[in-house]
Amino acid sequence: MSALAIIGGSGFSAFPGLEVLERKPVETRYGTTSAPLVRGLLNGQPLWFLARHGPEHRLPPHRINYRANIQALADVGCSSIIALGAVGGIHPSCAPGVLCVPDQLIDYTHGRLHSFFDDETDGVEHVDFTHPYDESLRQALLAAAAEAGIALRAGGTYGVTQGPRLETAAEIRRMARDGCDLVGMTAMPEAALGRERALRYATLAFVVNWGAGLSNDAITMAAIHAQIERCADEIGRLLAVLVERRPGN
């Protein structure tokens, strides 16, 4: 089977338990990746890891070179990407601490480089994006979670905002009316670029706060980081089972 990649989001500038074999700085025709690509072993199984926000989490969501990241993973032979993402909860069932594998998204971002097909060199290509997440990869995550005894919400719509600021209460109310269950800042254009390069792509989202206006508690970075730490163990165990179920990645 071809290679699996994990893109680490907030709280995952490195991946616990990964035996590092190689760190590979990468320059693509679209620029430099957020961080060196890391080739390693998780429970003896090979995978690639990339820290989306950089090795010290210095890149805000709107400044990430998504095209370079996806191109680099395609170039090293990856065909499947699990994208980790810290998100806010909008639907009542998406409380802090919940892990979710969304099946839809709505893009509210602007000004990002959204496509590889944006100049005359590559021509024009209109990819089918009806279902933005790869269903077989989603099912693999759900099966791994069941085997690990980890609760994982199946499905949901991820609303992607520009950032880096958090949303207003009115924006969250609008997103709820639009049908969003989660709110985050990094699924687009990452998911669409993966589709353009024919990569299987799925998000493993972990809820770290309620969306603005949905709780009486103030949203603080300290509280968000504390929730990320609480989710990290389950995420690590789930992914360890996932790679064991995919021998010869």
C-alpha cells in the first residue's frame, strides 16, 4: 500500500510516539513547506508527518503555504492524508473533548491560494468536490476508533473561517443556520488541494472550545491548550491503531 501522511494541527507540532527516521526540508514549485517532512515509524509502521503551523507553531492559518505542503506530500508518494484539526463546537453534540470525523465542509475563507490550477501553465481543471472527504479513509478512522474503544462522532459539517481571530457570536449563529457543526480554520484549501492531487483526505477534528456565544465561559488560549492536551492521548491511540490496520503503508 502507498504511504500515509499525518498533518499535525494545533498542539501537534511533533507527533508523540513517532520514531523519526528522516527530517526532510522541502522546496516545491509553490514554495517551502511549513516544516520539514518527517519520515518515521509509528508502532513499526511507516508514515510521513508534517507540522501544518511550523515546527514551533508560528504560522497562522491564513499564512500557511497549503499548496507547498500538499505538493510535497504527493511528491514523496503519499496517497492518504489524515489531517488533525483543533476546532470549536457549534452543534450541541460537539462539546469540548469530542472527537469527530466530518463528512462535509463550508468554506468561509478568502484570499488564500485555493488551487493548483490558477495559471496558464497548469491549465484549467474542475475537480468534483461533492464529497470533500474520502469515505474509505473516514471509515478507516471510525473502525480504528471502535477497535481502540474511543468515542468518535461520525459525520458533521466543518465550517472553515479565515482566522486568526476567533469568530463573533453572530458569525457562529449564521454558521449554525448554514448547517455547520464545527468551526475551524485549516480544512480549506487543504482538502481541495488534496483532491486536485488525487490524494485521499480525511479530517480528524477534536473540539477544544464552544463556538463564540454558546457558552458563558470566555474563550482563552489557556483553556484551548488544556483541552488539546486532554485530547492528545486518545488521538495518539486512535492513530496507532489506524496504522496497524494498514500494514505496509
